[in-house]
Amino acid sequence: MRTKDLKVQTERLDATRVRLNIEVPSEDVNTALAETYETLRSQVSIPGFRKGRVPVTILKSRYPEYVSSEAVRYLIVPAYEDAIDRERLNPLSQPIFEPPLNELQVKENESLTFSATVDIRPNIHLPNYDELETDKNPVDVPREDVDAYITRLQAQSATYEPLDIERPVEEQDCVRIDWECLLDGQRVDPESRQDVDIELGVGAIHEKLEQALHGMQIGNTKSVDIDFPQEHSNPDLAGKSARYEITLHAITQKHLPDLDDEFAKDLGYENYSQLYGLIWNNLVEEETTIHVDKQKAELLTQLIEKIDIAIPQPLVDQYVQQTLQNLQRQLENEQRTPEEAGIDLETLPDELRKDVIQQTKQSWIFETIAEKEGIFVSDDELEYEIRRAAEQQNRDAQKYAALLKSSNRLEDFRGQLQHEKIYQFLIQRASAKQSLIIT
């Protein structure tokens, strides 16, 4: 129900909470009562009257509480939503009605008054964009970095020739070895290797394995116990001790390929000049991405520091509680304890609060910038970026778009694109950070 005569008075309680004092006119109350009586008349059976023919006076006398509560239900939500629209508010929580809905009464020919208290997004006052500073120096990748990258490619293409010698392994040797990783006597396949060429002294393998190889003779096998830290990348080994059985097959000589056209062709390039140029371009692109990410982080930090935003505590508490409940269900499904998952339940709530406050501030600031500057993502832009993302992943664009829609991620994708446009706008409008000149 929408009505021109609805009266709304907004009372701001604090930066993030308002009370809407709402008055529904008597005409709407009478309409709600009439529709309630009509619905009730079609449902009840009273001796002496045909169904659907019970006089209103009888219904009034027999069902006053029911009629009032149904009329309230019919009126309250539309009136509240109309008030929200008129005042252009963005509610962050469900409203608290006063008096409570079960205590509200409606009377014929009388208006209905109530209040609704709700959390809202605060007014955000943006700073001048040129008050923000970021590094606008052009990205520079020196030739030395390109040479170092190609040297690593050269090392990855090295070949190793077994030497026909009989002596123990020395510190700077290259060796061909097997190793088997055993955990409680059982082989761990992802951590075991066969016929691996290793150059000693460059940190290619665990320090204990390298120490064990020193002095070994070809054909010998050694056992090494290694204790892994709790944060080890392999969860099967994290916080545990494993035994490694190392077998030495050969001491080898390392041969590096020449950096020429043949080397480039082996890597899929037409010639060495093309390899060098494309690698340089790729390194510039990677460095540019890192540079832009730093700019984004700088500008977001400055915006949050410059804008005083209060986040409603109920909103934060709700997020923390919901996240903890989801985590608990996940651990139960995985049959793991928090300790096994590396989760500290004492510190996690505070970490979650910090995260949601940071994310909410960014979201509200960006919403404000988008509204003020008209920065949005059109359907054509969205379609283009979906095609581009699909091509980068070697996927069919239509199927990828259908996947985003079916998984309810299409608007998230649009939101990411909008944030990217906002960041580019901020980078363009921000002032260049002054470089520190040392003389």
C-alpha cells in the first residue's frame, strides 16, 4: 500500500540510527479493516448465517483482536517501506517498532501512529581528491632484472651429465638422487622424488638433506629425520617429524645452454631478440600490477583515515556471530578441532571485527564516490569484461556468464569492476607523492 497522505517525521538518534515517526491516515486504516472483514467473512462459519454473508457487526463483536492484528499486519510493513523510500534511507538492519506490533491497535476512522527505529548508513563527507597522495612515478624495470630472469630460465634448462669418478660428494657438487619421505613408516608420495638433479649450495633442498649428502659415496643410502613447523605448506607434514631415505646415484656436471636463438626456440619463441623483448614487457606488466596495487592500498588507507565513519555495533556483532557459526559448522563437517585447523578462537572474534569494520568502511566510501561521480558499470561493459575474463581463462564466454548468473556472482563481478573504475578515478585525481631526494 502506498498513500500520498502518509505522514513521516525523521528523528536522527545518532550518526547511524534514526527513528521514523509514522502516521497512517484513517482512510487507509478503514480500507485495511474493510479488507480484513471481507477476508474473514469468507473464512468463518457462524450458525444462522450463510458462509460469506456474516454481517460486519457480528465480526466486530466476535473477532476484535484478530481483526485489529490483521489490519496492523496489512498496514505496518507497506507504511514503513514507503517511509524509507520517501526519506531515501538505506536500512542496515530490521526495524524495531514502537509500540511492538502485538500491542498496536487500530480503530475505525482513526489514524494509526507508530515509530520504527533502524540502523542506516551514515552520511559520508568525502575529502577533496587532491588531498590524497600516491606514487605516480612511471614503472621502471632495469635491464639487469631482465638478465637475471633469463639467467633463471637458463638454469631451469640446464642438463646434468654423470661423472665417471669415485669420490665422496663435496659442497658445491651437482648430484642425482632419489629420496623417499616416510611419515610413521608410510610413504608420502607428494614429498618423494626419483632421479632428481640437485645443485648443492644454492638452497635447492632442505638444509638437513644437503648436509647428509656431503661425504656420501655413489650407491649409498642415508636416513634423515626432519621436524616441520606448524605452518608448513603441506598440512600432512605440518608440526610433524618425517624420515627421508636418500640414495645417491651420481655426481654430475651441470651444462647451461647458450643464450642464443636455439635457446629461445626451445622455449617457444622465434628468436632470442623476441624472447628478450617479450620477457621485458611481461616484467613491466607484472611490476605495473604491483605498483597499482600499492597505489590502491595507499589511497584506501588515506580515505579511511580522513573520513570519520561510525559502524553500527549490531551490524558488526551480527557478522562476527554468523561467521563463527559458519566456521563451527565447517569444522564439524570436516571433523576437525579449531587447533587442528590452526584457528585461535580467542583472538578470532577481534580479527573478524577489524575485518568487517574495514570492509564496511570501504564499501560505504566507494558507494558514496560512485553516487557522487556517477561511476557505474553498464551492461555492455559487464558483457565485455566477462568475455575478456573468459578468454584469459580459455573458457566459453556464454558458459562463463551463465555460470556467474547461476551461482549469483554476476553482481559481485559487476561490483569488482566498479571498484576498479573507482580506484582508477582516485589514482587519476590524487596528487603525486613527492619523491625523497637525497643529496
